[in-house]
Amino acid sequence: MDAIALLTIFVLSIFVGIEVVSKVSAILHTPLMSGANAIHGVVLVGAILVTGKATDNVQLYLGLTAIVLASINMVGGFVVTDRMLEMFKPKKTEKEEVSK
Amino acid sequence: MTPTWVRAAELAASVLFILALKGLSSPKSARRGNLLGALGATIATFVAFFYGETFFGGPIQHLPEILVAIIIGSIIGWIAAKRVQMTQMPQMVALFNGVGGGAAAVISVIEFLSAGNEETVAMLTATIFTVVVGSVSFTGSLLTFAKLQELMTSRPVVIPLGRFITIGVAVGTVVTAVALVMNPSNTLLWLLLGLSLTLGILLVLPVGGADVPIVISLLNAFTGLSVAASGYVLGNVLLIVAGTLVGASGTLLTRMMAQAMGRPLTNTLFGAFTAKATTATASAEDRPVKSASPDDVAIMLAYARKVIIVPGYGLAVAQAQNTIRELVELLVAKGIEVDYAIHPVAGRMPGHMNVLLAEANVPYDQLKEMDEINPEFPATDVALVVGANDVVNPAARDDKTAPIYGMPILNVDQAQQVVFLKRSMRPGFAGIENEVLFDPKTSLLFGDAKDSLTKVVSALKSL
């Protein structure tokens, strides 16, 4: 793909990125940061791509290191965000059910 | 060409990432948003194996090793995320962010080694940008982890001539990066890697306690940008979209956090360069404070009409969230009006306290945000501050020389009576003395927050 097409995608993504989080309330800052952190774990795709065409051992081992690091970022990021958000469930309905 | 279905799947993953961020911005849809993001990431990872001839020059190589590496990383990430206590979550996010940045840097190093001399200038620039930013994010995040985990002091570390060393290393990094673009060589690459890793450490060292979360958020945005740049290098649209989304939203989020703390971003990052290491002013032991027993506190609370609880990180460290909820339930049963006042940066990160209290089943509607609750302090009989300090320190409002000056605070000093539950007279995270502690209307109950609260609860029950 040519450079201008990639640049277009880049610039439009900046605007989307700013737009989608512009109204977030302070209570969600931490989960949002954590969720965004998990999303950049998709760098795993890049790690797989470079490792899949590694031509010598140095590249292979570096690539495998990158894969391990990126998987930690991705899986850990989504799981820890889910743990945080699990606690934001509306608690009231549960309690009412218990008291009934 | 990359198969069309692979590119369609990438489009789907990009959309899922946008929906994820959008979902995470509202409490109702947040959890679903995160799951959508996870789905997008799973799709993206799956199709990465099918890029085909143009990319791999045949089927993907080293498949077994790659799968094993993914499994190892996933297990480590899963266990770490499941085991971490909610109080330690900020440093966990820092750590995850750091390894992501590290991965981006390593990818670019490989790209350079495999095709360094044949790359176009634009490609080389993007590659080298990723090496620098990814490395800064890596060591910077590891250092914030060390600070928050208290493996080292959380105070600003000011090394002699630190400012000049940092500027020197920064200039060295830029010069090496430019030289590398003009004249690619492996030696220069290793030099650049070393300089960038050092720069990450130097940039974070002088950042003090309460500002660390802002730095985590900023490094998060950095990692996003380095991922976007590595997407450009690999010609991968999905990485560009995902990385840029995180970079842009992360930058905005960093600004919002800094605003919540009343600090321009530049102060956070460079303030400590100029600041002297904060030494405690007049030694605290010399000044009289009024200490109270659990019974005194119970009586004060029982005869109040309106009570505001100000929870801080100390509450969570003492694992006292459930005890405080029990106390509040008792008071509410007595017909007393009770609210929690949540400072935007209570805990270690913006919104952290909400997570910690939600974990203890504290009803959502009792949590009041700062702007909502501040006008109510003058009409409040007792403000009960549990394990918080900096967020109620009037120095932020009145003392222009204080490092936290300008940070909005909860005006507990306007309440009729103030009760502090504290472990000791040690100053808070930011390391500044709090004048409210010496106010005649303030009582202090020393001890572990959970112990103290348990005693207050039993005293209340026997009244």
C-alpha cells in the first residue's frame, strides 16, 4: 500500500481515537487506560509476522521474545481490565434478589 | 497479495477496537467494550498466520516455536492478571505496557537487521522511531512499576546535574537516530538501543509519587504510537489503526488525568528537574495534635447528622473496604446521612478508588465526585478521612510553594469536625505536611485502618 494511503489511515485514526474517549468520566479513567493498554498488545501480530519470516537464529530468538512480551501485554491487559470492570456491575439488583 | 479475507478480518478487528474504546468510555458498556476488544485481538492474532506468499515467501515458518511462545506469554499474562491485587493494579498496567513497548522495539530491531540497508528513508525513520519510543516506554514503565511496587523510593529522585545528563542523553539519542537513518549500521543500532533504554530511566526517575500514574498513561500512549510505527514498517494497516487509536486516546486521557490533578503536563514531566528534593518542613513531632480513642470517634459519628467518608489508598492497603462499608451501613441504619467523597485521583490512579470500593460492594450511588460533594462540607458534622492525605491537604489550595499547589482537593477543613485515621504522622505520597492535622477541630486515631475501623464499629454497636 502506498505511503499516502497509510498516512490517511493514520490521520483518520487519530481523530477517531480522540473522538471516542472525549466524554469518558473520571471513574473510568483507570479501566480505559488499562483497556487501551491491552489493545496495543495487538503488536503481537507484528511479532508473529517478523518471526514467521526470520532467516537466522538471532532474528528467530528476538522474534520469539517479542511474541512472549506481546502476548503478556495482550492477554494480561484484557484479563486485568475485565477484573476491574467486573466490579462495576450494578450491585443493587443482586442484593434485592438476595433479600427477597 | 495478502488474501482478501485476511484483510477483511483486519477491518473487522479495527472496528472492534474502536467499539471497545467507545464502550470503555461509559460504565454501562465498559465490560462489553473490553470483551469486544479481546475479540478483535483474537481475530487479529488468528489471521496473522495467513498472510501468505508475499509476506513469508511461502507458508509461515517456525510455526511450532511461535505457537509455544504465544502460549507461554498468554499463561504468564493470564496468571499475573488474575493474581494481582486490586491495590497493585496500577503497577500491573505499567508492567503490561512496558512489555508491549519492549515487543514493538524488538520487532523493529529485527526489521532493521533483516532489511536495514534496503529500506527507504521513510521506512528507516519509522523503524528507528519505534526502537527509540518502544525502548523508552519499556524501561520507563519498568521503573514506574518499581516505584509503585515500592521496590525503590516513590519520591522524585534528583541526581546531581540530572537535568544536563538527561538532556545530553536525549540529544545523543536524536543524533544517533539521525545518523542511523543516513548511514544504517548495526553498531549504531545497538548504541541507539542503549541510549533509548537509558533515556526511559532518566525521564521517569525525577517523577514523584502522585504523578506516576500520569506518566504510566503517557507511556501507554507512547507504546501505542510505536505500535503504529511498526505497523507502517510492516505495511500492516491493523497495527497502524490500533496503535494510533491508543496513541491518540492515550494522549487525551493523559491530559484529562493531569487536569484532574490540576497540573499542566509539562510540570509533571519536568517539574522535578527544577524542584529540590522536598525536605519535611518544621519537624512534625514538635507540634501538638489531638488524638482520639475509637470510642470518641464512635460517639462523634453516632451524634452526627451528616457524615462524609474520604477514603484513600491507605484504606485499600489495610484491606479495610469491607469494614468501612459495615460502618457506613450502621450509621445509615441510625438515620445518619453518609456519603463517600471520591477524589478523582484517590488511590494510585484516576478512578482507582471507585474500583477498590466497588470490589467491597459499596453501592454506587453513595460515591460522590469531588465537584458534587465539595459544597456540602460546611454543612457536614464529621468528615472521616481514612488513609488519605494529599487529596485533603489545603496546601494545594493555599500554599503557592507546595509541590501539589493547584491540585483540586476535597475541602474537609470546612467540615465541623475532622477525624483522620492514620498509621503514623508520616506525610502522604507527595511528601508534604498537612496543616489540617494540627487544626483544633481535628482528631486523629492512630493505627492500622482496618483495626481502628473494627474498633469503631464495635464501639458503635455497643452505644
